[in-house]
Amino acid sequence: MSVTARGSLAEALSLRGIRLTRQRRLLLEVLDNAPGHLNARELLQAARRTDPTIDRATVYRTLHLLKTGGLVDELDLLHLEGEEHYYERRRTGDHVHLGCPQCGTISEFETDLVLELSQEVARREGFTATGIRIEVRGICKACSEAQVG
Ligand SMILES: [Zn+2]
Ligand SMILES: [Zn+2]
């Protein structure tokens, strides 16, 4: 299932009764439209292009709200960037993060196996997974080709 098959983050939030201020709505849009994973600083910078008055505190409060509401995942992405944390829209466990420490690239690998794993957990442990995260560290294709060549 793809992200676009679901409603926007803003719709999901309003369904949960979370009040959407103009600035919160803007941050949601930025997260929804981000091509990759943003940290809080990048989220603030992107939002400021639309609304220069938005501040750090609003960004952190909103991220907290979204995490608590289960709409956004906080990721450390294998600590390739040190202690930096990143945020992305939560999906129902359909991708794995691949991290290459040599070039610092994080890519996404989409597979139904993630969903199957959470179903297996439920089947065998009676544990209903509401989130799952799988990260693979290793050498990306570009880096291994550069080594060979
Ligand atoms: Zn690499
Ligand atoms: Zn991701």
C-alpha cells in the first residue's frame, strides 16, 4: 500500500480531534510533501519559506503532538548523522531503512515482508504491533561499485 493511498496527515489529525492551527497545518504539509527524512531543523527551515514567523518551539511541540498521536515516527536512522533524529509520516510498516555509513545515504526498501512480520508477531505472541521499524546497515551499491572499480 502506498502513502498516497491514504488521506493526508492533516485529515488524519482532525479525525483524531487534534486542533489544527495554521502553523501546525503548515508543518504537516511540509512533512507530507518531504521527499525524504527531515530533522527538526530542516523542518523549521522548510516551513519558514512559507511562514517566516514560525519558531522552533512550535516545531518541537507539533512534532511531539504528532508522535504522541501515532502519526509520525521519530527515527535515528542508524545514527549515521550522530545523535540527529528524523521524522517521517507513519505508514503501516511497509518499508525498511537502508543506511550506508560510508556515504551517509539512507534509502527506503519497500516490502510486504514488514507487514507479514508484524502479523507473525501477533500470531505467535498475541502482541498487536502498532508500529514496526527495521533498519539495515551496510555498504550501498554505489559505494561497493566504487571500491571494486
Ligand atoms: Zn554508500
Ligand atoms: Zn523512511
